[in-house]
Amino acid sequence: MKNRSINRRKSKRKLSNIKESPYIFILPYGVLFVILIVLPVLVAIGLSFTYFNTIEMPKFVGFKNYIDLLTGDSVFLQHGISNTLMYSLIVGPIGYLLAFLLAWMLSQVPHRIRTIYTVIIYSPSITGPIMMSVVWKVIFSGDQTGYLNYWLMKLQLINEPIQWLQSPEHLMPIMIFIGLWGSMGVGFLAMLAGLLNIDKTLYEAAYIDGIRNRWQEVFYITIPSMKPQMLFGAVMAIIGTFNASGMAATLSGGTPPPQYAGWMIVDHANDYGFIRYEMGYASAITVVLLIIVVIFNKISYKLFGDN
């Protein structure tokens, strides 16, 4: 009887320890992370070494998909990588700086006005695809009814309408402009939250120690105090820009867009995966994209992460 009582106490103590464990709180996130993130990535890596047409069983082909992709796929090498890097290296950093600048400016205004402006600035990032197809196609329409052509002809800057969305020279700059317009996403909100939660006494102490202007405030107090939010905004900017897809097809009205202008890596993966049904090759494309994103995230951690 005594041993049984001791065992019951031990089991109750173990159960109590499990209930009070902090790992219980992150268990739902951990399960979802494995199912939605880790498992698909592992499946994609595995499929990238196979030929898989979604009907027959996958056939192991080794590194053939990667060799074909990096040596013989001219569309990927000439358009996919270059367009994605150009879009990401322009929209990512400029959108990131704009997000910080707007968040810093909004943190200076009263609460009610700040809420209204925050909703206005944030709304394009959640309604981007719909607004893009409705608003921007009307503005950049290639006939005389397009707003941009109408005003340029009215100002006598051009004599005939320009095919903005069918021209390879104009399509990519328009995509970059629209990308910047919709770049105030969750990273912008995180920066605004970080700015509003900085301890105000730090600024008072800094002025006593010799800080004289707002620029010194920003570089010596504001940015160091919100490094986690800056890092989060940088990671979200990188992921958002490298995952951009479908914009050129939506604007130009067809797939592929004229001369593959604005053709992104994700567009290439979607083309092989969901139109040609070459899932193995499409998986190899996504794995290459994953490696690129990881490299840029490492750079972000070097810049904003804590040692």
C-alpha cells in the first residue's frame, strides 16, 4: 500500500510539472510549424531529386533538375533570377526605409490621427492584388482612357498613347512602383509598435548626456531600442519581395508577360508545377529560392540581430 501511495504521488507530481511547463504553451505552434512549414520544405527537397508528373510515382533522377535549372534553363537564368533580385533589392530596402520613416513620423502625431493614418497606409498591403487589378490597370491602361496617358497627352508630353503594361521596358518599373505602394505590411506595424513602446526616459537621459537633435535621437536611441522590430520588418520585407509573383501576368493580362518582363522565380515554379505538372523540377526551383531567402535572412540577422 505504501509503495502504491508513493507511486501515485510521483505520477501526480509529474502531471503537475507537465501542466506547468512552458513548453505546453508553444506546443500548438510547434505542431502547426512542423505540419505547415517543416514538412512541406522536406517534401519539396525530396521531390527536387525526382521526376514527378503528379500521375506516376516519382522517379529518382539525382541532381538532374538542379543541373538543368542552373545550366540550361535560359528563362530562369535570364529573367527569373535577374527580375527577382532587381525587384527585391529595390522594393525591399526602399520599402523597409519607407516603413520605418512613416512609422517614425506617425509615432509623433496624436493617437486618433495616428490610428486613421495607420489604417490608410496599411490597407494597400492587404488589398494589393484586388486594388492592383482594379486601380492600377485603369491608371496605366494603354489607350486614351488610361489616366496616365490622358494626362500626358493633355499636357502635350506625348502624341499617342503608350502601351505601359505591354511594354517590357515599362512593365518592370511599374511593378516596382506598385510593390513600394503595397510594402507597408506587418513590418510597418511592428516598427510602429516598437517606436511607441520605447521608454521615454531614455531620451531625457540622452539629452542630459549630450544628444542635441532628432537625427542623433534616431541613430543612438530609437534604432538600438527597437532592434527586434527592425529585424522582424527586415525578414518580412525579404520574404515578401522574394515571394512576389503573378503581378506581371495580372498587369499585362497574360502568362507569360511580354518577353518575360517581370517574370519572377515563383512565377517560374508555378509555371512548371501547375501548368506543366513537372513537380520535381518546380520543387528544385523552390529549393533554390529558399536558399537565396535564407542567405538574405542571415544578412539581416547580422545587421539587426543580438549577439
